[in-house]
Amino acid sequence: MKQSWQILIVDDEANVRRMLTTAFTLDGHRPLCAANGCEALELFHSHQPDVVLMDIRMPVLNGIEALEKMRAVRPGTPVILMTAYAAVETAVEALRFGAFDYVIKPFDLSEVKLVIQRAMQMQDMKQQINQLHQQLSKSYQWGHILTQSPAMMEICRDTAKIALSHASVLISGESGTGKELIARAIHYNSGRSQGPFIKINCAALPESLLESELFGHEKGAFTGAQLQRHGLFERAHGGTLLLDEVGEMPLNLQVKLLRVLQEREFERIGGSQTVRVDIRIIAATNRDIPAMVEAGTFRNDLWYRLNVIHLTLPPLRERLEDISLLANHFLQKFNLENQREIIEIDTSTMALLESHTWPGNIRELSNIIERAVIMSTGMVIFPEDLPPLLQASKPISGKEPDTAGSLKENVKRYEKTLIISALNDNYGNRTRAAMLLGISRRALMYKLQEYNIEQIAEG
Ligand SMILES: Nc1ncnc2c1ncn2[C@@H]1O[C@H](COP(=O)(O)OP(=O)(O)OP(=O)(O)O)[C@@H](O)[C@H]1O
Ligand SMILES: [Mg+2]
């Protein structure tokens, strides 16, 4: 909040003007004085003060008339009226014309200061809300997807067109980039929006269970199959089926999926009757499918089939413009959920958020803001409300390398720094740190031992 305000003092009594001018100047503000409503209006036009403190009973143009004229020009400027006790009813009436508040003469200086301070706080809040509105109107919202990144806006526009078609869609992107949100937006903006939206995580089930979840089974198909059961392909009839983490689907099932994609038909496990379904299939993955095709773990023909409409969501670190937009969006959301009224994220906190690499993308940002809302004790989110690892995130480059010692020693030292930094960036999650470093989890565990790296608690 600005600390020095231009205060327009309007009173026909010279000693009141003098007293207030001295007090406000001592507090570091910039008072202006007028002896009646007419003079006040001139100064109001020429100086655009932050706040007006005005007597009601004055010759030439009284406080109420001046208030109305001021509100007609700049209704946003708070006007506080001063009145003798005898005229307090007029002052109350003036609140209806838009006065911010009134004080009764003779007044206590601290009381006047308090009212002005409140008026200025209110101004500040209004300004922030305006800024947020402006930020929001520059951004793009489709379904629940909020963005101001040109790349994401383009994807949203594409999905709006895709929604109207029947085509299968592949959505790639790192974990937490919004793949499921996009899939839902496609479904709810399509002709199938009244039908079911069903999601299955292909990585969560062993092969045989995944197969019976998807295809269903006939009575007696295997031990324990006492009744016929419809699988998700059938249950999604008339709607959309999201195959999450499709990269984890075993090769054997990939062939069967290809047939469903091409023919929209299949047989239940243990059955010979062909079932036809009307579904849209959306597949999502955080894996590099072409590399998997190369390695022989993903079928080439399935990849071709899925690649017809392929959306690739950029990671959060490549859409920096979304960080403050989303952080403020999550701030509002978690304020509501936790009955808090935190008004802003301090600029140094925002700078830390903007320099983080976000391996967990938007989900991670949402978690961090939720935590900050819970941890914060005031009206503003400061760096200390962030997890310690984020507070300490400083780029490792910029440091002059210490080159004393042999090449091997230097390489080892550098390797150790990289491992610690990868662990830090991933909150101690060893699987993700290993992925980031391009080594196996087992190799990482070995190196932790070799370098005697204290285990960083997974967060
Ligand atoms: N652009 C966005 N605007 C608002 N919220 C978003 C946006 N993108 C993602 N989110 C939120 O972030 C979280 C993660 O999104 P989502 O589940 O769609 O990611 P995902 O790519 O499917 O992740 P995973 O690979 O881990 O399954 C969700 O809570 C979602 O609501
Ligand atoms: Mg998901």
C-alpha cells in the first residue's frame, strides 16, 4: 500500500485546516487545503487527491453539494465528512450519496487518521481486484482450463474443434500439466456431453485385471466369474473413455485396443459374441511414445492410429506467463476452502515461484499454494510460507566451479551436485529425480550410497 497520500482538507475554519495540515504533514502525507466547496472542487479537479476530508457546513458551496459534484466526476475517490453533533443526521444522509464515512466535531485526531487509513485500504483492495480482473480478461478460459500462454490457448482452440468431431485423441504431457482437464473439456463440449465420462488408469492394474476391466467377461470365463460383467468399453457407451497412462498398457492389450479404435467392436473375455459400442476414446500419457515404439514396447500401428490427433501440453516451466495467473486462481480457491482472506502473493514469493522448475507442474503449484494458504498467518503470502526447498531454490549455475583436483574428482563432485539438485527439485522423490537425471532408480540409490548423500525426505 502507498504510504504517502494526497489529502484534500476542506473547512471554512482556518484553525481546523492548520491543525490537520500539520498533523498529516508530520505523518508524511501531502495535504491540500480549501476554505469552501467551490475551492475544493477546483483542487479536486486539478490535483486528483487520494482522499477528501470535508466539513459539511460551509459558505458558498456546502459539503453535501460538493460531495455530489465530486462523485459525479470521480466516484472512486473516498470522501469523509466532518460535522458538528447537531448536524449528524445530515452526515448519515450523506452516506447515501456515497460519502465513505463521517467524523463528529470536535474529533480526536487518531479517529480521523483511522478513518482515512480504512478508506485507503479499501482503495488498495479495489485496485487489486481490478488488476486481477484485467489479468483474467487477458487470459483464456475453456472448461476449467485457465491460461494466458499462447501455446495453451492454441491447444484450447484446437480442442474446441476436436470436440465436435468423433476422432480419437492422444494427449501427451508431463504429470500434472492438465491432460485430464483437456480430456474432460473435450467430452463436455462434444455431442456426447450427456453420456458418461469414464477414466481408467492403465498403470494401476495388472494385465489380466486391466483386460477384464476394459472388455468385461462372460459368465464362467475364469474361476470366480460367476456372472456376466460389462467392461468400461461398454459402460462408456454414448460417452467418452479416457485411457490414462496408455504408455503402460501391455503389448497384448494394445492389439485389442487397436481393434476397438478401428472397428468400435470387441468380444468380452470368454465370449464369442461381438459387442459394438459408440464411444470416443481419449488416451493420455506422460511417456515418450515414439521412443517406446523404437524400443518395441509400444505398437507402431497403435501409435499411428492415435497420432492422428495428438495434443502435446507444454510443461509449466515453459509457460511462465501462467504461473502468476494460476497461483492467484489457486489462492482464491483455497481462500474459499479454508475460510481465509489472503489478498495477495508477495512479489518476492512470486519470483521464487517463477524460478522453480515445477516437475509436478500445475498440480504441484496447486499443492504449494494450498499449503501456503494454510501456513500463512497474515493477509499476504511471503517466501517463508513456501516449502523450505522452494525457498532455497537458487540456480546452481552462476557459481564458479572449483577446479582443484583431478578430472575424475571434479566429475564426481559435479555429479554429486547434480544429484542433490535433482532430489531437491523433486522434493526427495527418488524415482522422479532418477528420471530427470536419465538414470535408473537403482543406479541413483547406488550413487546416494557412494556419495554418502543424506537421504532427503520425500515430500
Ligand atoms: N490450466 C489449468 N487451469 C486450472 N487448473 C488446472 C490447469 N491445468 C491443470 N489444472 C489443475 O491441476 C491439476 C492437475 O491436472 P490434471 O489432473 O488434468 O493433470 P494430468 O496431466 O492429467 O496429470 P497426471 O499425468 O499426473 O495424471 C488438477 O487439479 C487440475 O484441475
Ligand atoms: Mg491425469
